[in-house]
Amino acid sequence: MKFYLWGLLGLPFFLSYKYELAKQSFVCPQQLKPLIEQMLKDLPSYANRVIQRSRISKNKTAFQTYVLLAGHPDYRPLPLKTRQYQASQSEPTEQVFLTTLERDYNNHGFQESQNYHWLFLTSSGGSWRLVMLYTQLGSTIPKNPPSPPEETSNGIIGQAITLWLRDCQAGTIRTH
């Protein structure tokens, strides 16, 4: 009887209390720099999950890319307002440049490349969302320049950022 009462009263209360603590432990930052700092810590794991899901859905085993690191944020925006005819967004758009270190495995071993991302975010109603992402792939051959920028909002890093922002707004991100 004692175990039964503990099971009915103690465990649900404990689980509910633990869930509330976990839920309240993280609030998605409203400021850009703390948001990006937290996102960069989690971005490799989110990107690798996107890669794994893609690999499973396409049933490919040859596609073996992993994101190892994300970092080096630069918050200095390029002056784009002078080149626009009319603002396309009513909310202000924030620009962040960041890099990722990625490793591609093949039959001959692996190659690492540093890739460059130009991220556009906007905040409306207290929540952040990805507007656009451009990526330049770094060359694996020394002294070769990176690729021209491509719009990659639906690519691996773009999907990872979108998923992270969703989880951030839901309050399910763990602080490190």
C-alpha cells in the first residue's frame, strides 16, 4: 500500500516537477549575440541529425559528411540598404557570418573543409526565424578559392538552424 501511494502521489509529482524545472531552465535569447553563441554550440549536432535523416530517407551509405565545429561569428553587416530598391521585410533583418568545419569520408580516407555561411535572421513577436542563408564551400585543395555563394536555406545547415530556432522557441534547448 505504501508503494502504491508513493507511485500514485510521489512519482507523478516528481516527474511533473522535474519537467517544469527543465522547461523553465532555458529561455530563448532575445538578443542576437547570445542567441548565436548558444546556437553555434548546438549547430554541429543538429546538422549531423539532418544529415542522418537525409541518409536514411535516401538510403545512401556513400554520403558521409559530418559537421565537426561551428564558430567564428562576425556580426558586422554588409551595407545592403543602399543596394535595395525597397525593403522586402517589415521587420529588421540581422546578418551574421559564421563558419563550419566539415569532414567528408570516402574510400581514400577523409577531407576536411571550412565552409562559410552568411545568415539572415529576423525577430518578430519575440521569436527568431531564418530568412535566408548563403554558403560558400571551402576548397579541400590548398590555395584554391571557395565556391561562389549559393542560397542554402533548405540545405543541411539551413535546416539545422531552422530546427534549432524551433527548439529554442519551445524552450527545449539545454544550456551547456
